[in-house]
Amino acid sequence: MFNLLSRNNSVRLIFFILNISSAFAADTVTTDTDRGEMLYNNHCIQCHNEQVYWRDKKLATDSKSLIDQVNRWQHSAGLEWSKTDISEVTRYLNNKYYRYP
């Protein structure tokens, strides 16, 4: 009888751990996906409205120049973003406005 209860408790513990692990994994995916948008909304949107992305003389004309512009402006603002931060904001802008390959 004791072995049966221990086995059931062990199985419950394993399921509990798996559920917690999957919840953290799902939260990490959401966090990574939303990081570029969060950085942009906190640091860039004050000066950039949506019209800046549709104007005829836009400075970002392809993926490389988009990365360069994000890097340029974060540096000008003194943000000291990591390469990952620059990449996340670039990805957000590309998905939302540009759609460069």
C-alpha cells in the first residue's frame, strides 16, 4: 500500500514540475516576442509616429539599413542597447511596418 501511494505522489510531483516548466517556457517565448515592442514603446515612440515608416524618403530601405537606423537612434538616445535589444526592436519594426526579407 505504501509503495502505491509513493508512486502516485511521485507521478503527481512529476506532472507538477512539467506543468511549471511549460508555463515558464511559454512565458519566455512571449517575453522575447514582446521585448522589441516594449523597448520601442518605452524609448522610441515619443519621436516616431507611424507616418515616419511610410514616408517617401525613409532611411531604412532594406533589412541592413533598418538595423543600422535602430542602432543609430538608440546610440543617439544614449540607451546602450545590447545587440539582442537592437535585433528585437528591428524585428518588431520589420514585422509591423517594413516586411523586408
